[in-house]
Amino acid sequence: MVASALYIVPTPIGNLDDITLRAIEVLKAATLIAAEDTRHSKILLDKLGIGAVKMISCNDHNEFERVDIIASEVEAGGVVALISDAGTPMISDPGYKLISRLVERGVKVVPLPGPCAAITALCAAALPTDKFLFLGFLPVKDKELTAKLESIAHSDTTTVFYESPRRIMNTLVKLQEIDPHRSVALCREMTKTFESIYRMEVGELISYLQEHTDEVRGEFVLVVGPYEAPEGAEELLSAKAQQALQQLVGPLKVKEACKLVAELTGENRNRLYDYALTLKQEP
């Protein structure tokens, strides 16, 4: 028997067989389903053989309006299921504002494990998973996109993004400008018929996709590996630049020190970063 509560129910991101037995049990028991798009979710429910059930929309525009409806349903002993169009609700989807208000009202919230494109891609990326950063959808505007990618330029953490087919090439080119040898995994159409995973350096990936433009379609998860400083970074810099960084890294942040030394010496800023990071790693 499914107890009265609000259940956060993940739904398949492509392959219908990925829905869990527990998710089906909750959806069948639900007295109310709050869906990101009721028309889209009705198709899923029909395929699962789940008959008529009361549904309401719950999205970025009406989350706060749904608080009273959902709270009243649970308080009356009902079972409410929160679902998104695909994957786990609130992972780059609406819902956290709703959950926050319901928790404040004392409504019991039960999360179910299940499909998530970011985690699925991360597991298949063949990149470090001991720590990772998920940043959702990348900014659309070039300036903001560049700033976001620069923020992970020297990160020691694997980073996961969502990206669209219209913007993926531009994103990869900008990443290449920052670090042409960065290891990435581009995961396309996860769990679907044309699932593809491309594991290579970003420059190689750009060349591949330029030759296979028919594969630049579908939904993408971009997994970017941690920064790896090249061996012998100091050999690429003048003695003057090395000495300047040795004095400035510590009193100044790495980014500030590199910017200053680049202005003074005309050295490539990426090479300065590489060398500066080796200084930070020294005991």
C-alpha cells in the first residue's frame, strides 16, 4: 500500500523500460498527478496502462499556485505524484520552489530514484566520477557562455552540462579555445535508439562532428574532464614570466596573477595558467 505523501517520481528519458516498478506502483496509486506538461505525461500514462487520474500542470509559471492544492490533497490522505516530461523532477526542471513550500507546511515528501540524463552520461563518460559538478543548461549568450567555460578551465572536477544540437558546436569551439586538449565525452540521445557516446579530446571531437554533421542532432549531455596541466609547462615560458609568477602566486589569486603577468610580458595566458597551477601544487 502506498502511504499518503507527495512522491517525486522520475520517468524515462527515452527507453520506456527504464521506469521502475516502484514508480509504476506510485503512479497507479496516485489520487493526483502534478505534471510539467499534462498532455505529454498523459501519453506516458496511457503506455503504462494507467487509467483516468486527476492531473494538474506544475511548471515554472504556476508552482506557487499548486502548493495549496497539493498540500490539501496529501493532508486529506491522498497520494500525489510529481513528474516532469522526462527524467528526475527538479534536475534542470521545475519543482524546487514547490517542494520548499510544501516542506515548510509539513507535507511528507518521498523521493524515488530513477532515470537522470546527467548521471547516465557521467557513468558512461570514462572520466573521473569521485567528484563532479552539474551545471545544467549552458548560457545562450556568447559572453556568458565563455565566462562559464572559463570558470571550469582549471577545475580539478569533472563537469556535466546539458546542451542543444543548435549550440553544441559553438560550445565545443569555445571550449577548444580555452583548452584544446581537454578530454570530453559527448553523450547523445541517451537510452534512445540512436544513443551515441563520443570520448576524445575536444579538438578531435570538433573535427569528427564537422565530418559527420548528420550526428549533430538530438539531445546532448557534455561531460568535461578535469584539467590536467601539461608536463614541462615551465619550458614554454620565459624566465621573466616564471619569476613574476613565482612572486605573485600566493599574494594574488592565480587568475589575477596570470592576467597581470600576461599584460607585462605578452605571454600566452593559458600557458601562464598551466605554470601557475604547478606552483600551487608545490609544498
